Amino acid sequence: MRTSISLALVGLVFAALPAAAQDMSPGDRAVGARRARELASCLAAQSAEMQRVTALLDAAERQRDTAPDPAARRDAEAAIEALLVRIQSVQRDAAECLRITVPGPRPTTVVLEPPADPAADAVAGTGGSLPAVEREARLSEHIVVVLAQQVDGRGRLDAGAVRGAFRGAVPSLDRCYEQHLDRGSIQAATLDLVFWLRGAGPAREVTIESSRFSDPEFERCVRTAAQQIRASAAPRGGDAQFSYRLRFGRS
């Protein structure tokens, strides 16, 4: 019976894992298991120390509140201060435990091809409104286009061609966000990725505007990833600047 339960639990674990989970090498799995044990041991040690110190803190507070002798109460107050300093030290040590990184399988990035969207291919409205490229379009597990539009330049490029050019950067953008998560952040936010298309080829003059992230390394990665935006044809009539407002976060 015990064996049957264990096998059932293993089955549940494998059912919860992404397909890429079995793509780790034996060496990677060994490193992951070793670091997981290191992390567990480190956290257990700090938890035990915190429990020991807080028990002493409780005793010191009882002495402060019940001791009839003023000297004993002063000793208790001094002990409380010393124990609080020790608790701060344990807290720092626990934070160091969390710096132990446990490698695991990375999810497979699935780039979703843009569906045909005649409405988006046309200029959104008239009378000076900006050409819309796409909006509320999911690019991958972690990335959604909130709004993409042409914001400057005399050139014109079909919205479908712009969307196709931008999809070339999606795998790299996805990796940027995965690395952002690996650094311990769970931040989900938006930023505006702005770039020029000056003829056929890669995006030029890539900048980030209105970023809600507080991770400069992530933003540098996004700017580098944007070099994968490549137009297969030049905009008609000149250069064109586009802005993609992207929302990053777990779906």
C-alpha cells in the first residue's frame, strides 16, 4: 500500500511538470538536487536558531514584566536588546540562504503567430490618429502586447509586416523575463519598447520608455533582445518609428 501511494505521488509530480522538465541533463539534475538540499539545510538551521532566540526573548520579556528587583528588570531589558540584535543577524543569514539558486527546467517558449486582423491593418480612425498595429495580443506565456502603434516617421509598413518583424524578438524577450524571475523578482509590469525601422533589416535606435520595472539589467536585456526585430521590407515613403507597450508577467 505504501508503495502504491508513493508511485501515485510521483505520478502527480510528473503531471505538474512542464514538458521541458525532462530536458535537463543528468549533471544539471544532480546540481539542482544538491543545491536544494543545501537550501533546505540552511533554512532549517536559521529557523531553529530563530526559534531558540525568540524563546529567550519571551523569557526576557517575562522577567522584565514580573521581576520585583529593578536591577533584574534592567538586566532583562538589556537582554532583550541583545536578542533583537541576534534576531537581525539571523534574518540576514536567512536572506543569504535564499541566494542559493536551484536550477530547474525552463518552460518552452511558444511564439504565437498573429492572426489575420484586417481592422488592425488599417489606420485606427482618421484625423491625425496613430496607425494601430495590434492590441491585447498574447505573444507568449509571459508577454502580452497592450498596444502597438506607429508613433513617428513618414514611412508606412503594413501592420502584418510589423507584427511579423516583432515576433522575431519574442524568444529573446521571454528569456529576459525568465532571467528577471531567476534574480528573485516576481514583478509583473509594463514598459514601452520604442524603435525605428529604417529600411529592411534590424530595428534601430531602440529605447525603453515609461518602464514600470526597477531592474536595470532586465531593461538592458530587453534593448538587446529588440535587435532581433527585423523588417523583411523597407517602409514605403521613408522611415517609421513604432512603440510596443508590453506587459510582462506570469499568465
